[in-house]
Amino acid sequence: FVQPSGGHFVKRIVAAATIAIIVSSTAALAADQKAPADVIERGKMLLTFGGCHDCHTPKKFGPEGMTFDMSRMLSGAQAGQQLPPVDKKALTPGYWMLMGGDLQSFVGPWGISYPANLTPDDQTGIGLWTEEIFMKTVMTGKHMGEGRPLLPPMFTENLRVMPESDLKAMYAYLRSIPPIKNPVPQPVAPPDVK
């Protein structure tokens, strides 16, 4: 290794490092920038119309029956949730699917599944997900775009036909809501269902 004369090598290294810092900082700022209000409102409308609250938002029970608990909006199945005993027949294809009374737990041939925390909490929600990861999750039907399959009743086939701009609006809305720390129970495979 021979260093070029006149200090040009050091200047090039410093210049390259400076450019790398500027580019990475610009990318980080771009990722944190809030989407325009009309895009966020469209995302809110799409999530509401798409029925995302039906499973992903906990419920309250009162004189008017079951309503959404918007103080825990889109935070998924609640940590510590206890299920009644599961009829093992529900684990066989062709039998009935079981559903918790609050629409927060589902049992079928896939085992037990729970709706995810869609809030931007970094540890228990989708706070660390980029728009790219969100899009891959929707398009592949796999957790984080490459993990385990998303489990019923979450089907992404209907989302895959939406325009990319609508999916991005949904992501923008999810990034705009308050983060809620709620570690959703993990899915349970059929052999592990008790």
C-alpha cells in the first residue's frame, strides 16, 4: 500500500466520510418526516373502512354493547389476555374456527393467532418498520416481509390489489398515531395449544 503524495489521500478519505455522513443523515431525516395531512387522513379512512379496528383495537363493553376502546387504538391483542379452554376439534381442517368474544384471539388449523400491535411503538409495535418493510409485509403476507406467514384472520390478498399510494397512506397514518407499549401474545402452533 502506497499513500499518494501531497496529502490528497487523507483529503479524499475525509471528503468521502463527510459525504457518507450527509447522505445517511438526509436519509434518516427523510424517514422521520411526517407525511402531508391529506395523506394521513386518507390512510385513516382506508384503515377504518378496511375494518382494521375490528381486530386490532381492543373493545369496551357497555350499555350499547361492544365498542372500540380508542384509548388503546390499534394496539392489538392485550398482553396477559387469558383464553378459555380451546376445543381441540377447532385445530382440524374443516371444523369451525373459534374466535374470542372481543375479536382479539382466533383458533383454527393454524393454531392460535392474535392481532398485532400496529402502533409506532419501537419495541412492541411497528415503530422500527420502514415503509419498505410495511409494503413487503402486505405484498408477501409474511411478518416483516420475510418471516413467518401472517396468520388468519389477517389476509393480505385484498390489500395487494390496492394502489401503492394507498398502502403508503396507510403506513403514514399508522406512523402518526400514538405509540402504545403492548407486547401482543405470540402465535401458538397446533401441537402447543393447551
